[in-house]
Amino acid sequence: MGAETFLLPPCDGLDARQFQVSIKFLADSLSFGMDSSPFLGSGQEYAQSRPYEMGDSVKSMDWRVTARTGRPFVKEYEATKRMPAWLIVDSSASMSVSSQSLSKYAWAVQLAGGLAMACLDRASPVGVMTVGDRDLHLEPSLSRDRVMLWLHQLRHYRCDEGTTLGARLGTLLPSLPSRALVIVLSDLHDRQALPVLKTAGQKHDVIVIQLQDPAEEPVRGGGFFRGREAETGQQFLSQGGRQMIDFGISEVELRTAGVDHLRLRTDQPLLAPLQQFVKARGVLGRLAR
């Protein structure tokens, strides 16, 4: 990413402080009520009890087994492992075309920020990858400062590229050493991504959050008109009441593939349906394994 990127205005119109407050509020909203206790604990699970050995801490004594057997026993714990979370942000040209004050891309970056902070709250490393023509591939990190830097870079990203969702996912998945939570934020205009998403769902936890602008709905009573597709530049002739172009992967196809899917319209409130989706599908709970 070149230095000139930082000369661009942020896609959401917020300054750095406002953006941080916004994603912190989103992260807290997604996490609220998700934990059974206000304390996350030590991140360890009981595995077994074994006979006491010289040097074992008194704090680990299993007093119940010790009393029953008459011999000292200590508890052993298995540390809970945390899955890495990958945020796949669509930075293609179609994401910046908008009839609202905030584009699909601006919302994708804000949602990615809230989800990233919620994952870090659960000690799960967060990685980021864009799926435009340019390759931004950042390995998972537990550093909040580093993740925040990535998010600020994304806010100043120029979305003038074609979509490479299928190709980038196809490159990423074989490089993942273990099971991961893969969250895709896209308008799903790339039909080549469907077979890759199907394959990813067999090994990883895959969630697709589809952003949709109201202008992508069929135009009612508009007569005939000419249009141009943002990414390919392809011109087309359409008629009011008909869908102008094939917008890519459908919800039915994703459901059939076993991939969790949520569609959010940029002209409607996004927080409530996202919060309900995260809670109902146990998204944040999947991070522990």
C-alpha cells in the first residue's frame, strides 16, 4: 500500500477518534450478553487429577479427591485454544458505488472493526485480507494497535478495482494451518467465489455478511434505461422492474452450501440484525475450541 493512500479522505467521513469510538461501541454491542460470566476466566479447562509430586503448587490441590483417597492429588488443566479470525474485506469498485451517505465499503470497514475488537476481547488473533486487484494480506495478530492501524489503512483505501474474492480465498485457505473463523464482508458480485466458499465451509467456520445498496434492487416503473457495471465497465440496457445485472451469489446458494449468511441493506439499521445474527449463530463462541 503506497504512501499516497493516506492522502485520501476516509471512506466513512469520520476522524480517527470518532472511528475508534464507533467500532468500540459496535464491539461492545456484539459482545453484550454473549458471556455467561462477566469474567472470561483464566482460559483453562479441567483435564484430570493426578498424584501430588514434589514442587506442585498448593493452589492446584484437588481437595475433594485428596479427601476421598487419603493421598494428595492435584488438578491438571488444558489451556483453551483460540481460533484465529480472518476478516475478508471486499475492496472492489462495486463496493464504493452508493445511493446512501455511507457506501457498502464504508460499512464493511466499520463492521470489520467491530468484529475485530470483539475477537480480540476473546484473545483470538485477527488477520485481514482485501479482495480487490491489489493484495493486502496481513497475518493474524493479537495487537490492538496493529489491528487498528490496519483498519485505518482500509478506511483510506481507493476502491477502483475488480473483485477477486474467489481467487484470493482460494489462495488463503490452503495456507491456514488449522481451523479458522473466516468472515467475508462483500456484496458477492463474484460468482467464482461460490465453489471456494463451499470448500472453505467443509474445514473452517465461514460466515458471509453481504452488503446491499437499495439501488441494486429492481427499478420500478423506470422504463428502459442504460447502465454501466462498476467493475467491468460493461454497459447494459434494462427495464424498470427487472434486475439489471446478475449480482452474483445468492442467499439460497450459500445456505445450500452450509455457509452462514447475513444480508444487510445500507439504507436500514445494521446493528440490531447483526447483533441478533452473532448471538443466534454463536459466532463469537466459535472462537474457542
